[in-house]
Amino acid sequence: MAFVKDLWTKTVRHPDGRTEKVKTRRYGVGKRWLAVWLDPDGKEVSAAFERKADAEKKASSMETDVSRGDYIDPKAGKALFADFAARWLDSRIVDPSTKIRYEYIYRLYVAPTFDRRQVKSILPSHIQAWISNLNERYGPSTIETSFLVLQGVLELAVADEAIKKNPARSPVVQVPKRTGEELIAWSDERVHAVIHAHPDLFRLVPLIAASCGLRQGELFGLALEDVDFDEQVIRVRRQIKKLGADHVYALPKNDRERVVPLPLWAAEAIQRHVKAHSPLVCSLPWEKPNGKLRTHNLLFRWTDDKFVRARGYSELVWKPALVLANVIPAAEKDARARKRFTTSRREGLHQLRHYYASVMLAGGVSIKELAEYLGHADPGFTLRVYAQ
């Protein structure tokens, strides 16, 4: 049963039966009124107030929350956001690369604003101000992922009964929507120019990207045993994925293997490549750095006879080829005398995947078939992106 106690006075009973209110040793010190209630476990909990009306209101509301099953321990809300964030990040059952991205996003974009705050003190207005600040400096993808992390941490605080409601789910909190960019497929002439601008060792990379639609990691993880020359197909079974400082073999995006058609001229190009550059026997762990080693005969190797890293290929092969093909200007040196290329998402290797999609659609392939060839989990996504 909830009640209110006066901390400044107490009632004493004299031997003759008379009662009298007398001052306590705390008289005039601190808050006078103490709201007292029992939590769901029967433990006595209290909070002090200056006004009796406030104490009565608190005691009554806590008693009501207990009876309804809505009780939140007042001390729980004092826990720091950082404490819940650590637990949320540790508990994610996601792909290792996704977990690494969550940790990176949290450290750079969420923690600076919310780390030292008590979860109960975070209001929708604080979250909206944070989103507005991010929107001035970063793109939609960064904002969306940052908000996903923030919302997830606060949802854990709700589940653990530290707060009643998730302020990130308030209707006043609005995340900027992505503005759809029109996809403009490269011309045949540009694609051919970029392919021929590649050195012989790497020329097959853009050729397979343009003729089979593989993603970058899938290209670098492509092995000779994945190519079926008789059936004229490529079986996309893995990718090479970077996890922090490590690289691993992993299933393609969306955890889906797939089979894509292999044009005859592309098959012949693979055979010529293999004769000139023998496959690289490469062993990497599966899915995680301490995973079981798997060995494959990779079609592509770096100049030091190691597997191809995405960043190295982009900076040392792809972008110089774009310069030779007159797609981007030559690199300029920055203040530290380092070469810097001027590129955007429209000049990435992924453009050859878009080119592949446009060629397939022009050839009469259905959206459903194209989604399967591209490895999209949802044909609706393929429709939204390419049916323009």
C-alpha cells in the first residue's frame, strides 16, 4: 500500500494518551515529503518531494503502475544510454560485417550525442535535433543506419523496463527519406572503353561484371570451379568480404547462391584468361575470422599472388582505367602529395551491374528472372530500381 510520510515532523504519544507532533532531527533540511510504495517484488521504494501534493501523486501513480503491470523502477531510467548500447551491440545476431558497421556507426554518429545521457532523459525533441544535425553533413544511408542503432538501443531500454516508451518512435521524429536517383546505364562504347583500359591481368573483372552482373565481392571470390562451360552458366556461391582487418569467404548478399547465364564470348574470355593467368589457390576462413578454412581456385589474383582487395583494385586499377577511358579526370595531388581521384557513385564498378541489368531487360528478360540473376531477395526491389 502506498503512503506519504512527513520527514520533518513525527507524532509521539505521551503516557497519558495524548499525541503531539514534534520536529525531527531532519526538520528544515532537504525535502519534507516522502512518497513510499511497494514494487512488484514487495520491496519498499521511496522518493522525496518538497510538496505534499507531489508526493501523494507519485505514490498513487506508482501504486497504479504496479497494479497494471506497467511499473518502471525509477532507478532503472537513470542508467546511461552507453550501458544499453553496449548490451544491444553485443546481442545482435547479424552478419559479422553488419555488426562491425553498427559498431562503427554507433561510435562515430550516435555515441557523441547520447553516450553519457540517462535513457530516461532522452526526449523526441533531442532525437529530432540530432537527426537534423546529421542531415546537414551526411547522406541518407548514414542517417538511416544511425537512427536504426539509436532506436534499437532505446527499444532494449523499454524491454528491460528502464523507460515506458521509446522516444525514437514518437510521431514527431522524422528521418529524411531517400530521394530516388535516376539510373542512367552506361553506353556500350563506355563499357568497352573501360574494359579495354584495364591491364591484361584484370581485364576479365569488368568483362564478367558487365556480362554476368556479379557484385564486386562476388567477382573477387569467383573460382574456376564455379564456371560451368558445358552448361554455359556461372554458379555464384561466395564473395570475399572484409571484416575489420580480416577477409573471409562468405555467402553472397542475402545469403543466396544463384546461377547466372554465361554468354559464349564471356566463356571464351575466361578460358583465355586462365591460360594466361593460372587461378590462385587461396584459403580463407568461412564467414568469420576464426571460421573453418576453405580453399578455392580464384580467377583473379593481385600482382603479389594474393587475392584481390576491393580498395586496392578501386584505387590502383579501376579509377586509373576510368581516366584512360575519359570517364573521370586524371588524379590530382592533395596537400600531402597523395593522388586523389574525383569520382562519385555513378562511376563505381557497380555501374557495370546496372549496365548488365539494362542489357538483359532490353533482351526480353523478365523482372522476375532478372531479380534471380542479380541475387535480389525481392523482385519488387528490382522492379522499383530498373523498370523506369
